[in-house]
Amino acid sequence: MKKLLLFVIATGSLLTALAFVWLQDGRSDEAVQQAASSVNEPVASEPTRNRARILVAARPLQAGALLRTEDLRWADLPASDEGNLPGLFLQGFIQPEKLSGSLMTRTVQSGQILSAEDVIRPEQSHYLSAMMAPGTRAVTLALTPEAVSHGLLRPGNRVDVILTSLNENASKLVEGETVSGLSAEQVLSDIKLLAIEAQLIDLGQRGAAATAQSGFDLVNVTFELLPEEAATLLLANKLGDLSLVLRGRRPSLAYEESVAQKVVWAEQVSQNHNPKAIPTHGVRIAYGKSDDANKNQDKSSGSSN
């Protein structure tokens, strides 16, 4: 009886141990499966914040340069500049084309953020004065379409100013000889045109000429001049007709010296206006009949009698 009891106790202990081991193996397999599944599951990324996009320089830009659309590009606003949104050009609030023709007030590098303080837009009141060289003045005159080459001239061109005038006292200057008194002379050289009508700059996409140049209306032309040049231009405009002559990009110094302050008179251009070309002694030509003709006439008259 005692042996049977010991056998039952031993068998129960063995079954309990086997059950415990089986439970532990099941839990370990489940843990391994959970670990494997956790490795295969994609890690959920944190939601990205929507950053503002701003205009930056697409290439290095010098102070005084005129902006073009291709000089600008969009970029994400850095986190360090999120508190500096006022004054920046934000996407959705402005188009890069609207800044075309704006004047740069400082030098920036490629990728550098642009702000409203970095550019002067054409519609701003101080845009024209910002374009002018230090110490210069702006003078506007109303000229004929012929004087401005019928729309071929553009803002930014450099020209010479020719004055054509009539000197009523020219006869006293040439020893009393009667002359036409018409003359032409270059009164200003290498002058920059700031504006023609309302067109301040000439970018490729704005190449339309002023509307007034298509008819007979006068054209408003604005010049960039030194103070003494401004006085010369205003006085020359009172003396006669002004014409603008487009300059080449590489003028000859020898030519500049030869035409400086040279007056060309009408007598030098056309012989029709030169009194010296008119003969001073006339030749009288008499038309009469010869002696033979007279004798024949006398004979014919006698026979008739």
C-alpha cells in the first residue's frame, strides 16, 4: 500500500513538471513571433510640418542689378527663420514675375533669402532716384518721334544730343555775306536715357515701345545728367530742335576729339546754301541775226517793191 502511494505521488510530480515545461515553451514561441512581427512592421513616421516657401536668389546678385524672373526660385523657410515671416516673399502671396525689373539694394549670394528691404519695385516712388548715379539729375523733355528714332531707342541706351538751330545774326559772323544761318552741333555726349514715356527699364518681355511714338505726339524722354549738363540741355532745347543719336558700345577716342564742340553750317553741307558758290559776275548773251541773213532780208524786201 505504501509503495502504491509513492508511485502515485511520483507520477503526479512528473506530470506537473511536464505541464510546466510545455507552458514555458509555448510562451517563448509566442514571444519570438511577437518580436519577429514587431521587426517586420514599418515604423510609423512622425507627421511632417508644412513649412512656408519663400523666394531666394537663384544666383549671386550684385547691388544695383535689375531682377529677372530667372534670378529667383522658391525654397522652404528654415526653422530658425520662422519668426521672421514679415517682409519675406511668401509663395501664394506673390508671383516672381511681379518682381521682374526690381532694383537690388544689396549684394546677395545664391540661395540667400530675399526680403522687401532688398529690392525696390518699379511702382515705388523712389525707384527712379535709386537707379540714378550719385550726384546726377533727371531731366525730362518732350521730343518729336523723329528725334527719338521712332521708338528704336530704349531706356538704358547712351546717346549724343545734336542741336539744329537758326542763327539770325549769322550774316554778321561771316563778313557780311548773306548765309542761311542754319547749323548743327553736338551739345552733349554719352548721355544715359533713364526713361522713355512711362517705360523705365527695357527687359526682354517688356520690349514694347511707347504708344506715343506710333503717331505724331511728342515723346517724353528722361535723361541722367550732371548739374551743368542739365543746364546745357534745357538751354539747347530753347535754341532749336534736339535729336538723339544712339552711340556704339565702343566709341573711338579720336572721333570724340574731332567732333567735340564742332559746328557744322548749312554752307558746308550744301552748295545751294553757300553764297560763294553763286557766280558774282554775270555774262550777257545777245541773240541776233548774222550779216548774210540781213542782206538776204534786204534783197527780198527790194524785189517786192
